[in-house]
Amino acid sequence: MRGVLVALIIMLLIQLPTTIFAAEDGSDHWKKLSDLSYKALQLTKAEKYADAKEVLRYFEDEYLSLSDQQKKLSMHNLRVFSTSYEESVKVLNKVSGTHEERVDALVQLHLLVDAVYSTHQPLWKSTKNELMRPLEQMKDAAANQELQSFYAYFNQFLSEYGKIHAALSVDLPPELLNRIDSYITYLDENRALIVTTDHQIQQIHVIEAGLIDAFESTKEDSADPSILWLIFIVGGGIISTLFYVGWRKYSGEKKEYQTFSKEKEYNRFR
């Protein structure tokens, strides 16, 4: 019986934080948003654009049902989120839009939603090879002064970076993201000089270092300290109860043993 009680208490301790966090931070809603954005992406890849637009309508309804606390977005990130969603809808409705443009817009939206929902390893981090490969090719082309190749690799890099930029704005410290953006903007505005001066080539190395910092960064736990304190109190109370029960059991067994020993000793001399 005591074993069953202990098992139930352990299950309660495991389930408690999950239940509280789901209720407080809207994780269930964000998981649904993540699932919907992924479904819209898959439908877009399959060129089922009308179905993708329908899913995005459900996506909007689900998002609007969130409270301000559950949205978990700063004012800046709220604008980023709104822009990404509106761009996805716009490109799906755009008659002249290409299939690649539509897919890229939905990829950006899904990576952004996942960045909000994920607590440890967001999906955008899985794009490291796709992003760093053209950057490495840019360095080689710049070193060899291959202007056309450099432009082609730079455009590829910008395309890949654009897909994850909204997600980065959610996960990265603003100073790191601003540093990366400023060097990328400098390269873009001074393309003609890049393969002719060592200074411009150094910009590529700085971007590379900033992106490595981004991919190696860890997402901070945003749990409410008051909730953690509540878990600590409840958990501490349960552990204290278990300790007390164990101590009572030990004390009772010790007394029984002492009584038995005295009776045994008494009977020896009768």
C-alpha cells in the first residue's frame, strides 16, 4: 500500500509542472498553431494553395483566441509575427507569385511559430548547414575574386537567412541579431567592393562568427518564478511527508526490536 502511495506522489510531482505550465503559458495553443502552420506548409509544397489558405484562416482564429499573456510576444515580436502571417496570406493570394515564394513564406511562418513554441531546440537551428554552406562559398569566391559566383552565393545566403530571420528575432538577444544584420546589410550595399578589399572580406568572417554564436546559443527558460516557487513548496511538502512516514516506520520498528530484545533477555534468566 505504501509503495502505491509513493508511486502516486511521484506521478503527481512529474505531472504538476506540466499541468501548471500548460494552463498558464498557453503551450497547448502554441502547439496547435505549430501544427497548423506545418500543415499549411505541406499543403503549399503540394501546390494545394486554396487548402493552405483555409488552414491559415483556422490558424488566425486560434491565435486570436490567445490572451495577451499566452501570446508570449513583445511588441516588436508581435509585429514580426503579424508581418510573417500577413505575408504568407498575401503570397498565397498573389496570382503572379511563384511556387518557391509561397513555400519560402510558409517556411518562415512555421519556423517563427516553432521558435515561440519550442523550449529547447527550435527548428531554425536545423538549417545551419543550408545557411553556412553558401557563406563559406562566398568567402572562397571573394578570395579568388570571382565576382559572379560571389553574387550567386550571396543571393542564396540571403534567401536562406530570410527564412529564419523572423524566428531569430524571437530567440536571439537583440544586440546579437542587430550585429549580424548590420554586417549583412553592409555587404549587400557594397557588393562591388567586396572582392577588391580585405576589409570587406573581413565582414564575412564577422557574420560567420555571429551566426555560430546564434546556432550555439541556448534558449532561456521563461517559466514564471512564482510557479517554480509553488512547485518547490508542494514538492517540499510531499518530500517532508515521505520523510516523516519513513521516520515513524523506522522508530516503530526500532521500539519493537528493543521490546523484543528485552523480553528475550528477560526470558534467558527466568
